[in-house]
Amino acid sequence: MQVPVWLTVLLSLASGLVTFSVSTWFYIYYEERKQKLEVFRALMGSHHGLVESADPEVKRKFFMFLNEAFVVFGKSPCIIECLKNFKNFPGRAADNFT
């Protein structure tokens, strides 16, 4: 049985499209995960900016990373809720951070 040429071309194009779609999805997932880990690492690395006697530059960087977390974790309602709670209870900030 012989397969028509148009069917071969159509299936080749479809397989290329599926491969492109899957690889794009994995790339986007990987980049989002990498970005989340970078922001989390930066926040944890600068959380000593929460103490009262912290250097103003360290505090500035910490709150810059905290604002960035709202953007990076925007699709995670649980994380957004935790960040809002962190801002709503400033007296317990050091306790509630992690």
C-alpha cells in the first residue's frame, strides 16, 4: 500500500508543529521556574534587612526583591496572599517572612 505524498507532507508538518509546541512549553516552564528561584534566593539572601539596625542599602534591596516577588509569583494565589499578610502585619515581619 502506497501512502500519498500530500499525507506524508501533512504528517511531517504536524510532527514539527507538535515538537515546536512541546519544546516552547518546556522552555517557558523552565524560565518561569528559574526566575522564581532567583527571586526566592535573593529574598532569602537579603532577609537580614528586616532587623531594625540593618543597613539602608540592604533594606532597599530587600524591599526591591519583595516587590519583584509580586510580579514573579503573580500566578500563585497562595504566595500572593502570604505577601499581602507580610505587608499587613509589619510588627511581625521578621516572624512571618519565611
